[in-house]
Amino acid sequence: MGRKMIGWLAALGALSVVPVGAHHPIGAVYDEAQAVTIEGTVRRVAYRRPHLLVDLVVESRGGTTRTWAIEFDDLRLPHVGAVDRSTLEPGDHIMVCGNPGRDPGEFKLRMLVLERDDGMSLWNKVSLADAQCAGGKL
């Protein structure tokens, strides 16, 4: 009887394992009360389930460059626009409005509104993009 119970408990434990580590509460990483707009050139695009991550090279007025990490919400959620591997590519010039990271030493942004030079735009409809990013337009 004891071995059967241990076997059932082990099976139940294996089924209840939930992957963690990749997910984080948005408010813990990004300051949702603020929005900033940056523009630059896409250096790298990475599809890491369930997020899209973009490295954006931004040039300051003084001529120095800094790479920002742009994170999209979970691509499986219905409020995130249709994004596929051809949406953004290295070399694209884009403008992004988003919530900055809470750590001032890290240059990261949660994407709220994104516009590419050719007019393509993405809008994170579940966010406060309407109020924070000029009505979803940059």
C-alpha cells in the first residue's frame, strides 16, 4: 500500500510542475506609471517564447549610442498584434513608446506602441498606451 501511494504522489507531483523563471510580473520589472519614447535601429530580434525581444541601438544627441532591450508582451495573448518573423528585422528603423525598466542602470522598455519607418505600427492594446503614448500613435 505504501509503495502505491508513493507512486501516485510522485506522478501527481510530476504533473503539477509549472515552468517558472521566464515569466515575471510586469510591474516588478517595468514602471507602468511612466512612458518614454525612443527611436533607433534594430540590431537583433529574438523570439523567445512567449516574448519577442528586440535590441535597439539608440543614438543620443551627443552622438553616443546605447542599446535598449525592448520586450513585447506574451505573443500568444490576443491583445498583442499579429507579429511574425518578418515583422521586424535587423536594420529596421523604428520608434517605440513604452514603460521603462525600474532599474535605472538597465536600458529596457516594455513595448506599448511601435512604428516602423514604412508606416507599420503595433499597439499593445491591453496597456495604457492610449493615455501614455498619444492615443496609440507616435
